[in-house]
Amino acid sequence: MLIKKPADIRESEVTPKDWYLRRREFIRVAGSIAAAAATVAVTPSLLTAAEATQNPNAYRFPDLKKGSPYDTTEKLNSYNDITTYNNFYEFGLDKADPARYAHTLQPRPWSIVVEGECNKPGRYDIEDFTKGIALEERIYRMRCVEAWSMVIPWVGFPLSEAIKKFEPTAKAKYVEFKTLVDFRQMPAQSEPNLQWPYREGLRMDEAMHPLTLMAVGLYGEVLPNQNGAPIRLVVPWKYGFKGIKSIVSMRFVESEPLNTWKQTRASEYGFYANVNPEVDHPRWSQKTERRIGELFRRKTLPFNGYAEHVASLYAGMDLRKFY
Amino acid sequence: MTQTQLVRRVLKPAVFLACLVPAGRLLYNALWGSLGVNPLETLTNETGIWTLRLLVATIAITPIRWLTKWNAIITFRRMIGLFAFFYGCVHFFIYFLFDRSLMLDGLWEDIVLRPYITVGFTALALMVPLAITSTKGWIRRLGGQRWNLLHKLVYASAVLGVLHYWWKVKLDVSNPMIYAAIVGVLLGWRLVKAITKRNEARRRSARASAFSEG
């Protein structure tokens, strides 16, 4: 007996020939429609994010020196961008956590312990630490190791000005910084996400470089808690994690200090952490970055665009090895 | 209304709409500018996590059916699986368009060099044949047994999806661990069942041969 086997594919399921011949055109058109739809969907949220809303209660610094030759002329990120998207694990791992929870931090009174290889160690009240140093605005790019970036108008002073006051000795080859440890003020320190206190360090020539800033404010106002009040480091040619926040200790040392992220995962984060599109993070590329507020990625620049000022500090060093 | 009618006319549309809720919320928030400071990151993360959630839901259907003896639940499996594929495609497309500007060489470099993208891309690629052969016509054409075998690929997709999430996280892997545990239980249950079934079959055939010899 012959049993008629049904055709494998029904006539109705076969793509008509002229559609099939125009398949490439179809894919192109469909692709551009989807791209346009996605762009339309995302653009309004980007525009909203760009509106600056500063804190009306914050102290505004009078007589700020503006227009540094180091300033970038790129478009600033909004106050909202800069103060609600932060990595500050002392207040939680989510980038929205610091803005939510950092109100428990008390930035005054505040003192900084200066110790190690210097002639004037001691515990300095923050007002004494900064006494006699003029504050200025510095508009810097900030590139996070997670491959996003912002443009931030900091208020601060060159770290070199503070260092000079404490007269480091010839043995001072590095400077190490520590963040406050106090889980009543920094609640997420009760969890062992990182080993507290957060530590960072710079080589002495990096610390003395005129680009290296101690920031005490942004957008002309006193630094919000979530951005590292009352005083933090800003090293614009390095990944953001070098910019240690809420500093309580500064120690001059002879050998390279161990910074927290290197301590946590040395295969992924080094001591130098210079922004370098040629050296990828083991898990993701560093060639491009997403500037907050932009749709598409842009190219990451060597030393975050500050190569002309700082590349000479690393002459002869293998930056693949010293990442 | 019979149970079949209830499932087909009420529950199925309800599950369909529920699966669309995350996409609807994201679209709404995108239009109103409430996706946060980094809207593309939010879109990527949310579509990724919903892909994984729906994949987990898909492979949870059979164990739930066995536990509750509610056979009609199987009606939802294809739909939820296809929604997982839908969210996976949106997730991939956002990355390909905004992170890689639709450049194939950039995509290829990521697939080759970045393990978390290698496994994520593979997880999605494995879902393509499953989505294509999800129709009744394809079940008939392949035959139930072969179709079933092919659709075991969804287990690989789920495992690779969890790995993709795990390897992307910067520090705190507690959320990926939760997904790994759930997928582990769902796949472990199948393994235990398969072994039990094989042993039973063996015992039965041993008994049968003993009987015929006796």
C-alpha cells in the first residue's frame, strides 16, 4: 500500500520569490526602522537628564578662580548626572545608592592625619589643611574603569600645594590616602564588599603634577556627600577609582602602597590605572566609552586626553605591565 | 467555561500581557526620560535580566507540571520561551546598535575576546533554532522525539545565560548566584528523574527476563 507523505513545507510557508530576492533590502530597511525607533525612544530621556538642577541649600564658594588652561571645553554633565550616578561602595553597590544613603555622612568637623616621611606630620583640621590655598574651578573629563565618562566642573586646589606645606623628606616616594571608616556614617561598611578603609596611592611625581586635584566642591558648590565630601582626590588621566573620596589620612611612604582595587583583584586593577585604550580590562574593552548623555560610544583617548601633560611621567615604562 | 477554555481564553492572554509588562515599562520610562542617568545601561541590564528570568520560567514549567499535576500549564511554555527569545533579541540589538554601532568587526572581536560576550551570544544563538522550530508544523516535521532532543538546547542557553551575568558583574555576584542556584535545581531535578527512570527500566527488564526464564 502506498501512503502519501505530506510535503515537508506547506505552500503557504514558502517565502514568495520576489520577497526572497529582495531579502537584503528588507533587512536593511527593517534595521534602519528599528534603529530610528530606538533612537526616538531613548533621546527624550537623555535630554531630560541634561537639565542642571543644583542644590539650593549648598554653600557656594565666593571668588572662585575660573578658566584654568587645563579646562576642557566639552559639554558639562548636569549636576543631576554627577550627583546621582556614583560608585561609592561605602554607601552601597548600586550607583543610585550613594545619593540615597550618603546623608548619614558628617563632613564637618573633619580632620586629616598627615604622617610618614615628612617634617610636619600631625592631625590637621580640614580648614588648616587647606588654609592659604586659593580654590579654583577645574573642568575635567572623568573616565570610569567601567567604560563610561562624564565632564565635571570640580572646585579644588592642586594637591601639590598641600603637599608642600608638610615638607615631605627625600624618602617620600609615594603618598597613600585612606577613606573614613565608620559604619554609622557609612552604613555599607558593615558589609565586607571591599576591605575597609578604601586606600589609594600615587607616585610622588604624580601627586605633585599640576593636574592632580584635591576637590572640595563641584558646580561652584560644596561637594555633596555622595561625591566624597568633604575632600577627595581627582586624577583626570587615571580611571575614576583612583579618585579616593572622604579622605582622612595622607601618608608619605617609601614603597608603593597597595590600593584597594588592586588588593581586591590584582589581575583586573593595577596601581597605575592610567586610562589606556590599548590595554583592555580582562573582561571588557577599554577602547571606547559611553559619555553619559550621549547615545553612541566615543573613542577613549590615551591618558583620557591628557597625554601631552602626563605621558612623560611614564617614559620607558611598559604600560601593559604597569596597568 | 471548561478548563481548556479558561486556559486558552483567559490565562493565555493574561500571561502574554504579563510578559509584555517589562517591555512596556521600559518603553514608557524611555519616553518620559525616567531610565536614570545612564538610560542605555538601564535598558541593556533590564532586557538582559528579563531574558534570564523568562528562560528560567520556561525550564521551570515541566517540574511545576510534575509537582502540581496541572498538565495545562504546558500551554504556556512555548509563549514564555518565545518571550525570553524576544527580550534576548532586544538586549542584543541595544548592545549591537549603541555599543558596537552595528559594526560586525567590533561584534566579532567581542565574541572572540570577551568570554562573557562569547557565552551570552552563544546562549542567544542557541535559542534561534528553538524559536524557529517552535511551531506545530515544525514539531510534526521533526517528529516529537527529535524535536524534544533539539529543544534540550534551552538548558544550555539557561546555563550560559547565568554565566554571562556572572562574568559581567564587577564585584557582588550574589544575584547571579541566585539564578545559578535556581537553574541548578531545575536541571538537577531532571537529572535525578532521568537516572531514576533508567534504573526502573533496568529493574523492570531484569524482572521480565527472570520471569521468562522461570
